[in-house]
Amino acid sequence: MISHPSRHCAVELQALPSRIGQVRRIVSAQLRYWHLDPLIDRAALGVTELLTNVHRHAQPDKTCTVEIELLLDRLMVSVRDHDPRLPVVDGASAGEDDDSLSTGGRGLAMVAAVSESWGVRPDGEAGKVVWFTLPTPSAVRAAATRPPRRTVADKPVRRFAEVEHAVDLRRPEGTPARFTVAG
């Protein structure tokens, strides 16, 4: 049984400065709807940085798709564009001057700083997806309140004979087990 089904939201847009603000508001509203208010600032910042990169660097066009997906304990945010070139993390290796006051080339570093994980993958022959994840507040709470995992030495030892005679009382003997996936 799936207790919390996946949730998904996608927006296709031209990565223009006026559109970036609109997508920030859409992402914020969607996270409020999913009751994930604590993630709004980090998700909006990450989306802004990724869309700014599309605006500044993507070729041949600025068309992209922003997707947010709520999995059981993670929020995945991704931006798909039509430029197969993979991003460069720091501005100096991209040919920009190495000025300590420069603001160029820091977008992915900011995404890395606010997220749990991030990455990039090719998307077919003509595009890529840049993504990042954030743990949901319930996942953070669960990890903090979860009792420590028991080690093998802590578990009671079962002899093979005890397991051999185990019977599943939920179905008549000889009846094949059936699995149903709720979706």
C-alpha cells in the first residue's frame, strides 16, 4: 500500500527574467498546497538559479520545463532545457575573470549549498536536466526521532527449524499469494 502517493507539477516556459519570477511564485504556491512551507525559500532559490543559467547560457533557445515532484521523503526539483552542453560549476573555468566580487558562475554552487543533493544528466541527444533534492520536513523529523538501527548482534537469533514451520495465517494453505499495487 502506498500511504503517500507521488505528486508532480510541471511548467514549460521561456527562461526570461519576467518568467523566472512567475515560476518562483508557482513553485511557492505548489509547495504551500503540499504543506511544505519550510522548503519554499530553498526551492525558489534553486529554481531561480537554474532558470537564470538557462536564460544566460542555453542554446539554441530558452525553452525549458521546470518540474517539482514530491516523493515519500524528498522534493525533487528539475529544469530540462534543449542545450546538450553540461554546466560548468565555477566561473573561472568557464573563461570568466576570477574576481572575488564576481557574481557569475555561482548559481550551481548556491544550488549545492541549499540542497541535499544535485546533479545533471543528458536528456536525449539535444538537452539536459539539472536537478536538486530537498528532504521533506517529515523526513527530517523522522530521521531525528527514529530510534537507532539495531545491529545484527541486537536481533534475536532464529533457528532454521522455527522459520521452516512458519505459516501465513492471512490466506488458506496452498492458495497462491497475490499482490496488488495501489496507484
